[in-house]
Amino acid sequence: MKPRVLINFACSLDGKIALKGGKAYRFSNPEDLQRVHKMRSESDIILVGKNTINLDDPKLVVNEKYFKSDRIPDVAILDSNLTVNKNARVFSYPRKVIIFCRKGIDGGEFGPGLTSKVIVRNSTSSSSHPDFVVRELGNIGYRNIMLEGGKSVITSFITEGEWDEISIFYSPTLAGDEGIPMFGPLKEPMKFEHIQTERLGNGFLVTIKKAF
Ligand SMILES: NC(=O)c1ccc[n+]([C@@H]2O[C@H](COP(=O)([O-])OP(=O)(O)OC[C@H]3O[C@@H](n4cnc5c(N)ncnc54)[C@H](OP(=O)(O)O)[C@@H]3O)[C@@H](O)[C@H]2O)c1
């Protein structure tokens, strides 16, 4: 069975998910952080791209400050050449971290010494196609994937149709045109179906699904 893929990210009113040069900025407010951490607690695994780990160094855990849960979700990282920072905080929790790399990369020596159990999965091609990643995670037994970015991973999963729902939190902030946009190039405009819009503190959350 294919897992459900919920995409979640926070952005400015001008649609940027980070500042110039990819510098992280906290667009989420406390109300949104409560929602995000609850969502993490309900997910089996959190999926991110290598750049998000190397640039932001997120822990990708459920922080009790925002939501109480004993759960530590597993993490999947898309990283074709295994260049993810081994000292990243994501590896310092007792959980599985699955790294998807390209065909032919030897991941044998990657894991030892890290608190997390690292599993390196080789893709069947030079990069990890979203369909391959979702199927592989489904075969391992994951049912609920939360995709937390960044721009390239969000774009590839959306354009390949490997998603079920997208939640976008809009902060009342402008990041300017040098910020990192939420999406990369698209071949053509994409239209979605609106599920709901709700106010969260000083921002608002838009949830969308595929239009059929
Ligand atoms: N506001 C938010 O909610 C939020 C959340 C997360 C991240 N961010 C921001 O997003 C920025 C990072 O975004 P990014 O686009 O540079 O990087 P990213 O999406 O985190 O990672 C992209 C990298 O992942 C690898 N990759 C492997 N398979 C892929 C696939 N199927 N699709 C896409 N990528 C794949 C590629 O590197 P290889 O070729 O080496 O494999 C690619 O360059 C940061 O500035 C961060 O702050 C914001």
C-alpha cells in the first residue's frame, strides 16, 4: 500500500520559504508550531532534502514545548551522493534515518557511531525519483509521510503527483525577491482544490488537495 504524503511548510506573504542564500527564517508562529509538532507526532517518518539538513540543521522531533508526545518520528533524507553532514542534529536521536542515494554509492560506512540507526538505500537511477522513494517507504511499512522541504523536494514531489495534501502556513511577513521561493520552475501552471483556510494567530493556514 502506498503511504499518504502530507506536505507542510511555512512561508512569507510573498511565497518565500527562506531568506537570501537559503538562510532559515522562522515563519511559523507559536500556534503553527503547535500544529506542526502535532502533525509530526502523527507521522511515521519525516522526509526532507539534503540541503535542508545541511543548511538548517533541524532536529525533526516532536518538541514538548509545542506538543506533548513520546514519539520520535523516523527521518528520510534525499541525498544522491551521501554528502549530508554526519554531525547534523537529526542523527542524534534513537530512531531510523533512511538516506536515499543514487545507484552505485556505497553507504556501508556511513552509520557507525551515530545515535540514529542509519539505513542507506540506493535508488535505481542517478537520483531518487519521488515515486521510488514513496514506494520504498511503503514497502518498509511506513504509512504516513510528512514532507517538510525544502524547495526542490517540495517541487519534485508535487510535480510528480506524489502527494495527498499540502498545508502552507502564511506568515504576515515579506521576505523580498532574494528569498527562496516555495516552488521551483513548473512546466505549466498547476491548479489545486481548496480544502480549508484557517486563521492561526497572526497568520493563516491554507490546505489544498489535488484537483480532479
Ligand atoms: N519554510 C519552511 O517551511 C522550510 C522547510 C524546509 C526547508 N526550508 C528551506 O529550504 C531551503 C532548502 O531547499 P533546497 O531546494 O535548496 O533543498 P532541499 O529540497 O532541502 O534538498 C534538495 C536536494 O535534495 C537532493 N535530492 C535527491 N533527490 C531529490 C528529489 N527527488 N527531488 C529533489 N531533491 C532531491 C538533491 O541533492 P543531490 O543531487 O545531492 O541529491 C537536491 O539538491 C533552505 O533554505 C531551507 O531553509 C524551508
